[in-house]
Amino acid sequence: MPSFVGRVFRGSKLKKPSLKQIGMFALWIIVISAILFFGLLIYVQRTLPDPNSIADRKVSESTKIYDRTGQVLLYDIHGEEKRTIVPWEQIPTNLKNATLAAEDSGFYSHGGFDLKGILRSFLSDIKTFGLSQGGSTITQQLVKQTLLGNEKTALRKVRELVLSIELERKFSKDQIFWMYLNQIPYGSNTYGIEAAAKAFFNKNASQLNLNEAATLSALPQAPSYYSPYGNHVDGLIIRKNSILTNMKKLGFISETDYKQAVAEKPVFHSSTESITAPHFVIMVKDYLANKYGESAIESGGFNVITTLDAALQDYAEAAVTKYATINKTKYKASNAALVAVSPKNGDVLALVGSVNYFDIANQGNFNVTIDGPGRQPGSSFKPFAYAVAFQKGYPDSTTIFDFKTEFNPSCSPDGNQLVDQYGLACYHPRNYDGIFRGPVTLRQALDQSLNIPSVKTLYLAGIPETISLAQQMGITTLTQPERYGLSLVLGGAEVHPIDLVSAYSVFANDGIRNPWRIIQRVEDANGNVLEEAQNQPQRALDAQTARLMNNILSDNSARAAVFGYNNSLYFPGYEVGAKTGTTQDNRDGWVVGFSPSVATVVWTGNNNNQSMTAAGAGISAAGPMWHEFMAQALATFPHESFPQPEPVTSSKIMLNGNNTYTPPDGGPTQYHEILYYVDRNDPLSPMPSNPGNDPQFINWDWPVLQTYGEPPYENSLSPTSTPQP
């Protein structure tokens, strides 16, 4: 071969090789490849274990999840491995067929590998410039689990292929399948089908029905992700049904059996795992699985230092358990959730996703703080609109009239119309107590959580601008801005509690956002640091606005008119900002608040979205729970105060707290809504020459004129003399 290469490339010009030369070159390649291949076969033949040694092997080191100190063990992923070898004859046919349908329908016809699958995997690797895990047969998966581990290298893939061929040569198909079913991890420390059947359904594998068999067969692809006790049970059901569909296509089950199994929901046995802060730990497991792979966290021996404060977690669980029990009887609220984060770095310090994680029958494993589309936040969304208004130049002394107001310009201003001429709903919300208070400042309106002034504030601030600020501060669920109207400020869009408390942390941290996080450090089995958290501060809100919001939200005297002075939002000697929230029909009750050191959100309600009693407002149902936790949390941090805002003043009518105008010529005092004096997009500019151009002006001004006995509306579109800005 060297002489051939030399002849081809010798001289100033390349010579075209003959067919004979090409043939010789190809022959050399084949000979060398054959030598290498058979050499590798000899090697693996000498090291290949027998079936029993594979089935009885010990898994590698467990992954341990700790609190922020690294001393409190939250969860040992393989702390107590559960595995029972079950004979081939005792494994039900439905389970075998479900596994084939899920993992390798051609298992009994191939020689250890699926050429089409390998090619698909190879092409995918080329596209992604990586090494995938796809295209694996049952034999390959057994080899990977028992002999090779999860290293993603080309050499490992070659060894996997060669070992799979050799395994197929040495053992029968049934033997290989038997080893696989007794070896494969199903999650929750269970290895093999017998242990999985016991753990998830509290029965022997031989007793599994079709629905249960298909469910368990769905787990090996991603045991942590699809865990019956995790956050993705809906995904597990979808995969289970997909397996049943494939079983029907393959002729394993009849149409009748298929329909019955699809309609049947699996009933899981309550988990007996020793796990602290289960909702939080499952979030950590999901994160690790997504980043490092399922197999790596199952057997990689990782040490994971999280952000969780074990003492605060104990306080959180005790508060949720105590008041959820009270709320269930008193307000018909069966569930609750709590998240506490550090505004200074985004660390999640405590997290309770539902009252009882292990109450699977009542969706206890559902993590309200982050799962699903979210919950409507009620009035707890209001601060985002007020923050935008303050950034636009509206002082907190800005006056708005709290009167019954129609916000659909096509509806009559008296608020008695239900739909306009286009069939669109009229919109005239009321305050929580049905009382209208007349002229109020933005500070009073926010502290007292008044709805009408808040809807007006959102209009002045702008819906797109408010959505944008909420997103910058950490709200991730506002993905359909076209469906949000003025009801947005009253909680007309869903949020995740963990996002809401993270966003409020921006107020507490002088306008700087630190995205929430759950991991401090991840180490491999040898102590090498795989990742370590780094602060990611981002300016989301100007400091002056953040300080003004803190000043307002911590003003207990201002909110005392509604909540009383000794309310659950008040902590003598501490500066704590807080906001309540209650959704329409009392489906959700909220309190979210913060000090400079800790921010906490509490949600109360029902997973099925049923209403609480009328008395179950945020301050009633969520307030005591939030207060008890915050009192304990505040005691663990140094005493801190918020930086004070710079004074904001204006001489302009309505912006300076003055809601009346008396002409210089001594004419009668005039009363008008703010749109009469202010361009909503530029409040500090000269007053609009024709306020009637604003589509909201007529409806806003109408109740003011009615209340103060002004002339008919059409005679008062322009003032008798021009007021001074």
C-alpha cells in the first residue's frame, strides 16, 4: 500500500490510478478493518459476563442532593436500590409486548442492532455535531446499562455494537430480553420489572394488567422525567397511550383491549421514598436529567449542592400544612403552595408545591409553583402597571377618580349595558367591596387594591409596556399578548408563583433582577466541579421606581383603611412590602411580599379550579400562612431597610394630588378626569388640545360630571379657560 500511495502522488502532477490499483487499495482497507474487528471481538469475548452476573450487577455510585450547606441530605437517588429477579415465565406477555412496542419492535428479527436506527442516529449526530443516544435496540441498551456506562464517545458506540453482536451470539433472544427486564432502571431506585411493579402499583409483575404494563414500559426511556411522582405525569400518560397504539398496530392487542386500556387511568401506589422537600427535589432531578442525561443522574455519583435552606423549608412546610388544614374547612381551599427566594441572588430558599406531595390521589405531586399554565394572580399583578406609570412620569400623588366606569368605548358610559353594537362585552368592573371612593391617589389606589383606579392606571401605563416590564422582571407566561385587555391588571392572565415572587424580588433588590435558581454546585463522583452558580444581575427597573414601589407597598398606614392596622402584612420593626390578590369567583388567593433579604409568595385554592368561599380572599386564606413563614424567615436574616426614593413632585393638575380646577377669572370650579389634563403617553407634556380624541375620555369623564353636577357633557369638552399645566 505505501508504494501504491507513493506512485500516485510522485511527481508534479497527480496520476489517475488504475482499476487494479483501486482494487488493491480497497482490499488493504478490508483486510485491516477485518483484523481490527476480529481483534476487538476476541477482546470482548474474554470479558463478556454471563447472564446471571449481568442481572445481579451492582449499580454505580448514587447521586446525592443536598441543601445549600452541603450537610443536609435531601435525596439519595439510589440510596436503597430495589431489585428482585423474576423468572421469565412470571413476566406477563402484555408487559413483554408493551416493552417491545416501546423500545424495539424488531428485537426478535435483528442480530443485536438495527441498521436503520443506527443510520438515523448517525445522520442526527452529523446535523447536531454531537453523539446521540438514539437507534438503540434492547440488546444495546442492556450492554450500555451493564457493561459500558453512558460515555458519549465514538469508541463507546463501537464497543456497544460489537458487544451487542457478541451477546446475541452467546445468548438466546429470550435470555437477553429476560436480563433486560430484570436490569433496566424504572426510576425511584427500582431496577427490573418486579421492583417497579411493587413500587408503583403494589403488586407482583405477574399481576399487572395491560394498562399497568404499558405504563411501566413507558418509564425506561426517561425514568426521572416520566416518574409517576414527578411533574410530568401527563406526559407519562401520553407515552403510555402511544405504546398501546403501537401494540395495536403490531397485532399484540385487540381494538377492544386498546380502547379499554387507553380509557383507564393508572392508579399509582403512594411513594414510600425518603425524600425531603419533594417538589423541590423533583425540580432538581428534572434539571439534572435535562442537562446530564437520565442515566448519568441515576448512577453517576454526582454530589449536588442546591440553594434550599433546610430550616426555612421546615418552616414553610409547617405553615402550609397548618393553614391548609384550616383553609379546607373554613374557606373550602384544599391546596396551597409557597416559594421563598433571595432577592440578592435568586436562590430558591424554600418551596412547597402542594400540601402533600405523596397524596397522589389528590394530585399532591402536582407542583403548583411551576407546573401547568399557571394561576391567575388577581390584584397581585397590579404593581407592574403602577411601576410602568411611575417610569412614564406619573407621581404617586397622581389623582384618579374611583367611580363606576365603563371601559368599552362603544358601550354607554353609565355602565348599564352588557354588550356593544358589535356584540363585544362591555367592561365595568367593581371594587372588591362594591364601594367607590371618589378621587384617590395612585399610592392610595395601590395600597388599598382598588380595581377601578388600577384599570385606569393600566390604560395610562399601556398594556404592551406593562407586559414588557413584567417579562423583564421574570414573568414567563405572558405569551399571548393579543388576548390580554384591561382586565390584565386584575389578574386576567396566568402566572407561575415562582415567577411572580422572582419578579417582586426586583422591587426588593433596587430594580436588579437575579433569575431564580435551584442549583449552587454540581460535582462528579471524583469531586470535579461540573457547574457552579454565578450571579446574573440584570437591570429590569430603574432604582427610583423600585424604591417608590417599596415605599408604597410597605406603607402600612395607607393600607390600614382596608386591611386594618394590625393586618397579616405588617411586621413591627421591619420594612416589608406586600400585595394581596384574589381572582374572580375566589378561585385563587395570594399574598406576595418581600424584605431586602427574602421574598415569599403564598397561593391558596383548589387544583380543579373550584371557587373558595366568598370570605377566602388573599388576605384571609393566604395571609396568615404567609405571615407565619415570613416572621420566621425575617428572624434568620440581618435587619435591613429599603433605600428611600427621591421626592417626586409636580405642579400639574391631577399629578400634584389636586383634582379640581378653578379658572383664573373666578369662574366655577371644574371637575374632570385625568385624561382632560394629561396626554397619557407623555404626562409631563402640555395638556391635550382636544381630550375627546382619546377613546376612553368620554366614558371616564361622564361619572365625574354626573357626580359634581357639571353641565351636559357636550358643553364641557373644552374648559371655559385654559388650565395651566
